[in-house]
Amino acid sequence: MILYHQEMRRLSPAMLLPCCAALLAGMPVAQQAPGAPAAHARKSSALEGVLGNGLYRNPSFGFTYKIPYGWVERTAAMRENDTAQAATDPAKAQVLLAVFERPPEATGQTVNSAVVIAVESVSSYPGLKSAADYFGPLQEVITAKGFKVVNDPYEFTIGGKQLARCDFSRDQAKLTLHQTSLVMLRNGYVVSFTFLGGSDDEVDELLEGLSFASSARSGSARSPAPKK
């Protein structure tokens, strides 16, 4: 995710994003057949949630994410180097879900859109009082890598769940990367949702796949984003 911590810096030195080019180019992952479901059913711990039939469910944090049809999953590849360390260090950041429009190792003329969801212990950030505070150090680091802040942190509601949101963009060759990150605090953890696309509209479409337990009762209404 765009997390400002040592784990994410190690994973994505080029862009401070889990979906950065430097990380994706080196992923030792298998190809998935075009048009196939994004992932097969996979059992995991309560913290990690369950992924199956194109839907990721995480009861621990009360949300689901509907993966766009035909996308590829790379969650295991992004966390495989950290499995042993995470087992002995509960505060260590962990990728819960990483999905991409096309295999990261495949070249293309457009932005390889992605969704990455990660979690880490609040104890990693002494003095953290709100989800919006999480963006403080992040902005300084990510702008140093060529990104610009399109919208400073603001409240964003999905159904009945309030999160903190911040929007970024970066010009790269003939493309512009658009990134939106959502953050919430729950059960002693920081949960971050990173959406990357080739346009604001594409990012907004990716956001539509995210829902929370309260959304079933209150609908999928979302608070409007400020003008960019």
C-alpha cells in the first residue's frame, strides 16, 4: 500500500506503492489464463480474510471487495518474503489483497490498474490519533518520488463507514498515474486501501467494489470527493 513504514519502503522503493514498476517487474509469479476468475478459493487466517469466486471477504475488519472480472491476484507473491517474520512480529505490516488488471510482468501501453489492501498495528505509530494522521509523513515521502497531492486528506464515507481519503497523481512518460488511498483504524490496526488507475473515473470505478458491513443496511452511497 502506500504505507509509510519500513516494510512498504522495502517493497516499493521506486514509487512507495505496492504496485510500483520496480516491484512488479521482479515478481516470480505464474501466468493466469485470460478471462479466468481473479482467484480460486483460498482459506486463510481470520486476519487475512478469505478470497474466492472473485470476492474478497474480511470479517475481522468488516469489509468485502469485489474484484473486477479477469484481474489477476498477486497477494501471496507480495507477502511471501515476509511470512516468517510476520509470524513472530504481529506489528509487522501485511498485505491482505493485491490484484492487478493484467499480470505485473506483462508490458502494456496503459497503466496497469491495481488494488492493494494492507494492514499493520497502530502500535507502529506512536501518537496516531486518527486515520487522517496516517497521511502526514506519507505525503512528504511520496511527493519526493514525483507524486503530487491532488486532494489533501478528507473524510470519505462508504455506506455507513467513515474513512480518511487522500488523492495523488504522477506523470510518467505519456501516462498519468492516479492513486486514491483510503485509511481506517479498527481493532488496534491501521487498514489501508490503495487504488491505482489511468484516470480519476477508473479509480472511482475501482472504489465501487469496496463495501462494509453497514453498507448492506445503508446502501452503497459514497460521500462526494472534492473537486480536483
